[in-house]
Amino acid sequence: MNQTEIINIFTKKALGLTFVLSAAAFAFAQEKVNVSGTVVNDSSQTVPYASVTFTNKENKALSDAALADEKGQYKLDLVPGIYDVTIEAVGYKKSLVNKQITAPGNIGVLTIEPDEKANLTAPKDQKTQEIQGIVLTATSTKPYKVELDKRTYDPSQDIVSKGGNLQDVLSNVPSVSVDTDGTVSMRGSSNVRFLINGKPSALLGIDDGANALQSIPADQIEKIEVITNPSSKFEASGTAGILNIILKKSKKTGFNGSVIGTLGYLPQTNLNANLNWRKGNVTWFLNGGGGYRESKNTNRNDDYFNNAIVKDDLVQRNTDSETKSKNNNYNASAGIVYDITDKTSVNASGTVRTFDSENFGNINYSYTPLTDPFYTSNRRTFGTNNNLAFQGDFGLDHKFDDKGQNLSLSLSLQRSRSYNDTNIDDTIDNLKNIINQNTINRSVIGKVDYELPIGENSKLEAGYRIDINTNDYSNDVLESTATKPLDFLKPYTYDATYKETFNAFYLQFKSKIGKLGYQVGLRDELSNVDINYVSLDPKQNSVITTKNYNNLFPSVYLSYEIAKDNQFLLNYTRRIDRPRSFFMIPNPNYSDNQNIFDGNINLNPSYVDSFEFGYSISKKKFTLNPTLYYRHQTDDTKMLVYNKLAEDENGNPIVPQRIESHTRPINLGTDDRFGLDLNFNWDATSWLKFLGNVDLFGYNTKGSTMYDTFDETGKPIQAVANFEGKGFSTRARLSSTFKVDKTFSFQLQGFYRGGQKTAYQDRKDMYAINFGASKTIWKGNGTLAFNVQDIFNTRAMRSTTYTANSVRDSYMQWQPRQFSVSLTYRFKQGEKIEQPKRKKDINSNATGDDQQGGPM
């Protein structure tokens, strides 16, 4: 693809949508003048942190606001005109004056009178400096923060992922790893639960995590909460923990926003806009954009079959697979918050996301030695994928008083669908397959949460949640050869419905005794799963399965504060790993007739008991958080790989003979993980910063099972799959940021994943190095960034898998080296407004948890 084609794709696919969203920004590009002034009281004393709102009488869109500093002074840019000026401050009456703005300069003092009623109710001995109704906050210099039950990562300082997507951001998050196939894991376990703004989201699709992660722009992510041991307030799913993705929302007055465009190679284009408006008791936001991206996936398997077809001979099958994809994604979200009163607000928001792709695959098979008959084949595939997701969120928040007694109600309605069509052309027997796989998901999530402060340091929390999720699967696999007309490939053609309903209740109490803080909680989840599987193969029976579970999930957190920002942390939780619906459908897909994934309708949940003991110290120039952990999992889900001779529809071996390799999830044995997870950030100098994570862990896996295979004559026999193994491994990541001057910085990031070995599989180590650079331009309103992912093209997964009659060497690279350049423009940046400062709650979990109302 040449440069002209890339530019055309950028223009046609993404530019139009985002320009519609960002057009409002340029409507404000009229000539403005700088206005300043001072807020004083009736005694001519300055009033710090007063809010000054200028409302244009002719055009409300030209209105703006500012906050006075500690000296009562403010500045802002306005279009000349007549304005109503509203002045507000804690302890003062609201004041309204009229001003005509004609030229830049100081408009003088604005006077505001004390509110006698507010002064009468204020404590007599209250100090002036403690009355802080409005607070200015600066951007935190620390990208990583430790709290009682979670760790928060701020990606705003991550130069390497500028212009990227959620998958790029997660690759930089401490304690999180992203494999070459897009699989996300925490501390070596891939059973991670994803939430967006505290809830499961249709934005992440159905069993399509890698594509979903690539379709959420990095620019729309405010922070990521890493919850390795979630409390009872969170849903119990995800034995490895929870990753809560908090999307951006504005806390700024007036109209503001940003636009970011990205151009890269492998061909990649993105254009996204974030627009916000806050005035009075109404706040709204509009975010959206789109992009085009190409990817290349390389997969090689070398299978060595011992005594598989010819006795005392070794048969080797080489599989070379390369898949190229062209992906388009678009997303848009809008929402509004309306403050009915000072204590009650309602919110509503909606989101839509589309993801379309075209996939071109080429798979070559060859068997050696050249026995008679010799078998070789080539499979060419062309597939299209279309995903569409909708989500609507509604919420109500009510404060009973100013002491923290709150009630929150929320409802989320979600729907997503995935249409996949694939044409397969196989040279053997002139075989042609047409595959239509459709999946539709519908979800309803309702929550009620209540908080009740008790005394100075205690709080009681309670809530209820209901989740209703329904997945409809339709899988039609048709076959056409030169000798017979188009027909159904019976074992792989079916309809299935998977429905799960969860009812959850939780009760949690937190308090503090001296320097000892504690939090105890209990969650009860009642689960009901219904599976209706209808096969079109008359030899297979349709299956109706119902599963019911009722489980209690306790959590205990302890913290001991040695000094300010210096504490020990100890916690215990119990979690559940519910099987993915995709794993429980007997024949979920058919894209490769020699490497087949088989579902297991009898798969059950596994459970984990998790313990952590950590230490956290946070100083001005560094944060250090070492954590010792131990996790014991029972009925662990393992992937059984077994081989059998391919058979025709009558059960006879296919000639020329070939071997099918099957993968099937099963519940088996236990898995123990223990280790040291060390996270740190260090501002070594004013121009050099480090952010690092080292995970040193041991593992002990137990479990073996019998399975059906075949001997050298092709007769079925039983063999043993042994999953047992123990050892020690390492994961490490280090980011170093160099600040050349106030406007230019660059970043180097490296990661390393050590190998792991069991009796069943040997995974080799892997490493990669990334680079990013960022330059601030246009007086702080713009940022130009450049990055290279995987500089030395080393990010590939290598492993060896052992079965009773084979050894498989595998190589997989999800995406080769890439680079991109992005440009961000910010306009009308307002001042941040926060609520009046309240007494600090050392056990606070104020944002981003499972019980939040929605994306507002």
C-alpha cells in the first residue's frame, strides 16, 4: 500500500466522522480578548477560589468561566460582547453584575457579600484556611498510586502508547501482561475480568477480547484500576483480578475538548475527538472517532507424531499460517448529568461501537517422510467480520446529608452482535467450505448501592446487583466438492442459546482503630446457567443443560499506618472463574480442519483463595509497593490437546490419511501461584523518571487425565495427559522517561517474560523494547508524538507442547514492528472544579469500583 492510498483511507474512513464531532470546536474560534480581574468582599479583602461565570447575553455558546486563585485573581479569554457575570464562593451570597467586554485588560474588582446564614452555622473556631469550597488541582506527577484495595495507573504520561489503543496502554500497566495473541494476564493468570466504568460492557464484545481492546482509543482512557484482590463490593468473577477501565469525563467549566489524529505503519490511521460542556447544573460530553488498521499474524506449528501412521516411523506435519487483516472501527458516546438539587442528580449516556474487518489467510500443510500416499494441502481463507455494540446507562445519585450517607441506583442496557463469514478453499479433494457464524448478546445490569457513615472513621456499605446475559449462537458450516453439491458439514452446524442470570448481595464494613484500618465484607452470588444446544447432525443429540450455583465470597482487608503514606497491607478474598460461554458450546468454530477447538458443555467453575501481604511507601520523588501473594485454585480450567485420525461421515479413515489436533477445556486438579510483585516509580532527577514492575513467582500445577487417541495402526486407545509441573519464572517491565526541556520528552520501555515449564508444555521467554517521543507545541494547546512498538521485532511466543504421541513446536507473532505519529489539539481548557473538601476517609474507595453509576 503506497502513501497516497494510506492518506485516502485516512481521509475517507476517519476524517469525516470526527470532523462532525469536532466542528463545534471551531465555532468558538472567533477573535477573543484576554480579561482579568479580582474578587473582593465588602471589606475590600480578596476572596480566594471564587467561581466567576461570564454568560454571553446574545450567544450562550460564547459563555465561559474561571476560578480565582489564592489571591482572588482570575484570567480568561472572551469574545467581545455583553455578559452577565455571576460570582460565587463558599460562605458568600451569589452576586450578579453586568459587564460589557470590548477590549483586553483588567475589568476591575467584583464584590461579593458574606452569607450571614452560612456564617452562623459554621463552627466558631474554624480557621479561614480550612474553608476550601473550590480547589484547584494540578496534574499528578505520579503515574501509579496504591490504595487499600486497588492500584491506579494514569496513562497520560505514557508516551509510548500515544495515538494507540487500549491494548497498547495495558502493555504498560504494572502487574499486567499482554501476550502476542492479545491475551491479557495478571501475575501469570489470564482469567482477568474487564470492566468499563465499573461495569461489564458491550464495548468489549463477545469472546473477542483482542479486537475489542484495539478498538478503544488510548486517548479516551482516563485511568486504569488494577484490582488484584477485589473486595466483596465487586463481582466475584475473575480469579486473577479485575481491570477497571475508567473513560474520560470532564470536570471543567465551559466548553472544552481535544482532537487527536494518528498515522502509522503497518498502515494505521485514527482520528478521535473528546468534547465537553459544563455550565450550572448541567454537564454533557460527546466523544467519538474512527480509524483504520492493518495487522499481520504469523503462526507456525511443527508436529512430530511418533508411531502415528506407520509403525516405528516418525511422521512430521508442518503448518505455516499467515493471516492479514484490514480493520475499521468507529465509536461514539454521549451523555448528560443534571443536578436536580444540590443533593440529587440524574445521568444518562449512550455508546455505540462498530468494528469491521477483512481477513486473508494462507495455511500450508505438509507431511514427511514421503510415505505412500503422501499428503499435502494448502488452505486459503477469506473472511469478513462485523461487530456492532450498543450500550445505554441510566443512574440516580442522592445524598441524604453532607456526612456521606448516599444512595445510588443504576441501570445498564447492552446489546452486541458479531457476524462472521468465511470462505475456505482447500486443495485436497477440491474442498470448499462456507462458514457463517453469528453471535448476539443481550445484557441487563441493575444495581442499588447504599453508604452509611458511622461515627468519625466507620462506614457501612450494602447493595444488590442483578445481571441477565443471553448469548445466541448460530453456526452454519457448508461443504462443496467437485463430486457433490453444496451440503451441510453436520457436526459443526448448530444453533445454541446460552443464558446466565446472577443475583448478588453484599455487605461491607470499614473502620479504623488508631493506626489500624480494617474492612470486612461478604458477598452472596446466586447463579443460574441455561444452555440449549441444537445440532443439525442427526447422529448428535441436542442438549439442554441447567446449572445452579450459590456461593459466598468473603473479603478481609487490614492496613497499618506507620506514618503518613507509609503502611502495611494484608488481605484475603475468595473468587470464582466462571467458564466463558464460548468454551461450553460443543463445536464453537470450524476454521481449520486439522486444528479444531472443541467446547465442553460439562465445564464447571473453578474457585480461588487469594492472600496478599504488601507494603506501600509514597514520598515526593518515589513510590514503592512490594507485595507477597499466594493464590490456590481448585478445579482449574486446563486446555487438553489430543490427536486422532480424520474420519469421514461414516467413521472411516480419510484417504490420504491425515491427523486432526483437537483442543478442549477441562476442569482438572489445582494450581498454586506464589511470589513477589514489586511496583515502583522514581523521579531520579528533574529530567529523568522511572516506572517499573518486577514479578518473581513460583507455580505448582497438579492434575492428570485420561483421553482417547490412537496407536500406530490407527486403533483407538487411551492415553494420559499429565499437566503436573512446578518451577519459577519472572516478568519485568521498566519505563524510563527523559525530559529534554519543558516541551520535549522521550521514553524507552522494555519488558521481559520468563519461560514456564510443566510436564505438558514448555513456554520460552520473550522480550521487547518500545520507544516514544513527545513534543508540546502551540503554547501548550498541541502535542506531537512519535512511537515505535517492538523496535527489534522480538515480540513472539514460542512453546513446545507434549502429548502421548506427538510433540508440537509453535511460533506465534500477533503483530510485527509498528510505528506511528500522532497530533493532539486541545481547545478551551477550563479550570477544574471539585466538590468542597471533606474529612479524609482512610478507607475511601471513592471512584471506579463495581458499584459506580455509569460512564458519567
